Amino acid sequence: AAEHSSGQDPGVQQTISYCIAQLSEGPERSVEAARELFEFAHTSHDCSEVNKEQMNREQAVPALCKILEAESDEARYEACSTLSELAFRNTRNCMDIVHTPGALQSLGKILR
């Protein structure tokens, strides 16, 4: 009942959970999963704030931060984009990124 009162579609909720699980399944799956999570977190999505909170609860930030160290440029790019969207106007996600060991160093390497 809590999910419905938030306005979040149960199908979206399941897809977000599935995508978070896929983040640790290798470069190809993590690229697609990160892209989908980006779309659900983007401010153009009706429930972006609720979706971001779900992603936070389900540990998307540490999973995305691990991908920042991936060999694949595409995987690193998608993880970086999704983290950026998760952090946008969301203090909790910003703080989780800052406090994830190695995340800021990895982001720095990508930005160089």
C-alpha cells in the first residue's frame, strides 16, 4: 500500500530492483541497467524523487560506484551519468556518493 500512495507504479518498482541487481552482472548488462536507472531517476520522470529514494534504499549508489572502475568506457560513462542524475537535488544520494570508498577518486579519473 505504501508504494501506491507514493504514486510509484509497482512495475516501475520491480524494474528498478531488477536493474540494480543487473549492475553487478558484467559490462553489457550493467550498461543497459544504468541507462534504465538514469531514465527512472531523470527529473522528466513523473516519480523521479520516489524512484531515487528506492534506488538509495536498494544500494544503487555503491553498485554504480563499483562500475566507475570498469574496463569499459561505456560502462563508466553510463554509471557516471546515472550517479549524476541520482545526486541532482538529492542530498542523501550526494552524501552516499561522497562516502562510498573510492568513488570521488574514480570520478576524478574519469573527468581527466
